[in-house]
Amino acid sequence: MAKKINNCIKCGSDDIRVHDCGYSSFNCGSAKCRNCGNEKKVNYNEGIDDVIDSWNKYSPTVKVHIERLHKRIVGYKKNIKDTKEEITKYTRIFMEEEYK
Ligand SMILES: [Zn+2]
């Protein structure tokens, strides 16, 4: 039985065409959404299951996608906080230099 394939991360469709070329080495293949054309090419794959794994990594479930976006937001917030602290620090140094 084939592995479960995730829906398309761009349009949500579950109509995903998966194929591999069937070569024993340098196998080519891809997973492509039939609704919106979103495609993940998977060269040098080990067969259909490998193509599905790559697609699922590329097109995670909505829950996993939201978790990843949330992590990115947390990262951005930290960068903003660090940048603000750095600006404050260098502004202070600048002001001290100016009014010596
Ligand atoms: Zn799609």
C-alpha cells in the first residue's frame, strides 16, 4: 500500500500526481498538484515512497506548516528585540562620545 500523501500546501487539493521514472539509478520523478500545478521534482529518488516523502516534507500538513510559521515569527521577534537593544547600546555610546 502506498504511503499517505499530504494535500497541496498552496491550494489544499488532495489530487496529487506522483510518479517516478522507474530507473534503477539516477531515478527521476515528481509529485504535482493537478489542481494548481504546484510541483516538487525529486531527482535521484529511490522510488515512489521516496517521492512521497519529499513531497510531504515540501508540502507539510497545515498544522505542521502553522507550527513552522510560528517558530519563524518567534525568531523574527527575537531579532527585532536584539536589534532594538543594539541600537540603544550604540546610541548611548554615540551620545557619550558627542558630549565628552
Ligand atoms: Zn495545489
